[in-house]
Amino acid sequence: MNAKSRTITPVVSPDARVRGTACSPPTLLGLYEVAVLAVVLCLLYLEIPNYVSELNASFLPKYFYYAFFVGVAPLLVLRFRSLGSYVISPFALWALGWITLNMIHLLLALTDGEQSRADIIGTRIQYAVLAVALGFACSITRTASYERIFPFLAVLIPTTVIVDFLYPGVFYPLGTEGTVPGRAAATFFNANKAGEAILLTFLLAIPVLRPLYRALLLFLVGAGVILTFSRGAILGWMLLWSYLVLRRGVPKYTLAVPLLALGVLPVLLFSFESYLAGRADLSEHLDNLLGRLDFFRSRVLDDESALERAQVLEAGLDLFLDQPIVGAGAAVTHLWSLQVSIHNQLVMLAAEYGVFGIALWTSLAVLLWKGKYFPEKAFHQTVATGFVFLSMFTHNMFDYLYWFFTFALVSGQRRA
């Protein structure tokens, strides 16, 4: 064969093709999509709707949610063909099942004249609808155009929590309902919610960051979750750290920090406890804070909070065993005579929706495992495992929009 007749076909890598696409000038609609998502994600993961409403009762969270939907509405119209494909996607179908089940419970609550329960159920339905709308907006927008907002949030949220711990009263008046002195929560009011949001935004920031920057952010995240005193979030952070090291998501030398900390753990705990005892504003809640810290030393759950959770968990299981097929009714565990709800997502769903709730919880875990949002499959396994793990510590995953949106995003796929 003559050398002159040979032709060489250039090999174009997938990354190069993506870069070529990324260099195309953005359209006006594309810019609008990115702007809407950037604003919504910031407001969503900082819990600004509820934060503003708590500070100003006349400005209800629904006003923000209406604005979210109005912002997304043009995309639903202009990308109608894409919407048809999205509504039969795995998450949209799952959400349809959740909405249908809650519609049935809503009708039953209204029939029985239980308006308070009907309001909670109605909010769950609205969150699911809005999560589908926002999930669709992400499905038609290049992932790289908005995902850099997550490292920003993953830095901002723990930073605000640290500021809230050091300077109480900056984000909300002292004594605000739902807050606990010493348990920093910043714009979330509830420290457990703050811990969850820190972990979620860190997970969503992983694809954007190099291993070194992930490691640095991991330390900041750790400081934030520790100051929430949320045992579930702290344990989740520890497990996530171990998993990232095993998967080479962060450098192995980061393990030197916890190993060193373990060696001086008694000294660290004593110093921190002394600091807490020296703060006059924490005196009435010191036992609660110290009891939470003592768990990591004794590994025994015998403080007042842990015993209370054991009581409500047993009550939730009793509700399920009484009516295992259809459950006791949506939102009943939020309105029962006990002071707190179940603090276990699986048991709450089982108690309120019976076997249908268990099926929805299980199927959502599968959707998160099989999602295609992260470039590496291992991170989907991390999210699915984290969902199952944190389900043992919270009952609010289906009552907060930032959780619902995370489900929609992770169970979907990246757009180049």
C-alpha cells in the first residue's frame, strides 16, 4: 500500500467533544436556565424560604416556591418535547406514585375534617411537584453550567454554622422557637437540618473538585457538622471520609488527622467540654450538649434525647403493626400526642403509609443507586448508602424541598 494513499483519522476523545460543545456561544434561553437554577439552588439549600418566614411571619415560604415555579414555567413550555421524555423518567414516575398515594390520604383527611393533617399532606404533594419541575430544568441544562454552585454552598453553609456557634444571635434572635443554644444551625434553625444540608452539598460538590480540594473542604465540613452536635450527621461525615479514602476520592494521608485525633481524643473532648462549660449562654443546655459528645467516647446512647427517640421509635413501630397494609395515615406522626416525631424515615413511612411507604422508600434507594448524575458510579452508591443511613436519624426527608430536589438530581443523569 502506497504511503501517500494512507489517511489518518483523528481520534477525538469524549472530553474533547464535550469541550467543543461547551465552547459554543450560549443562547439566551441557556443563560436564563443557568440563572434560574443558580438562584433557586442557593435559596433552596440555605433554606431561605423558611428562614425569611421565621423572621417575618407575613412572608410565607410558599411565596418563594411560587417564584421557583414561575421561574421554571417558561422552560416547561419552550422545552415541551423534552418534558414529555422527562415525565416518564424513573424519578418522575416515582414522584407520581408518591403524589398519588398522598392524594388518597389528602382526600381521607379532608373527609374526616382533619385540616391540620391535610395541610401537611398538601405541602408534601407540592414539594414533589416542584422537585419534578426543578429536576426537569436540570435535565435540559448542561450540568457543568450550574454544578459549581455546590462547592460554593458546601463552603458557605458550614461557615455560617461556625459563625452561629461562635456568635449566637447573628442569624436569629436568641430563644427563637426550634433552636437549641449551643447547637449551631444558622439559616436552618434546626441543627439536624443544617448537618444534613452540609453533607448533601459536599456530596454534590465532589464531581467539581480535585482530591486535594475535596480533602480541605472535608475538614471544613467536619467542623460544621460537629458544631451542630447532630450525631447522625457527625457519624455520616466519618463514614463518608472513610469511603472517600477507600475509593481514592481524597488523599490517603488525610487519615493521619483522625488517627492523631483518636490518640488525643480525651484531651480534645476535655478542652471542648471546658469551653462549653465556660459559656454562660449554654448553661441550661450543657447536659444535652455534653451527653451528645459523651456518645463518641462511651458509645452508649443513654442521654435524654436518645431515650426520647427510642420511645417515639417504638410508638411508630406499634402504629405500623396495628395497620401494616395502609398505615395509620399520612402526617399522623407529626400531630400525635408525643412531643417529637419518630426521627426515623423508614419507620415513619411504614407507620403512616404501611407497606406502600416501605415500597416507596426502598424504590427510592434503588433509583439513587442506579442514577447517572455522578461521573463515577461509586458516588451513586455513596448517596444511596447515605440515604439509608441518614434515614435512621431523620424523618423529614419528604418534608423539605432540598432533600426532594437532591433525589431528583441524583437519580437523573448528567447533561453534557
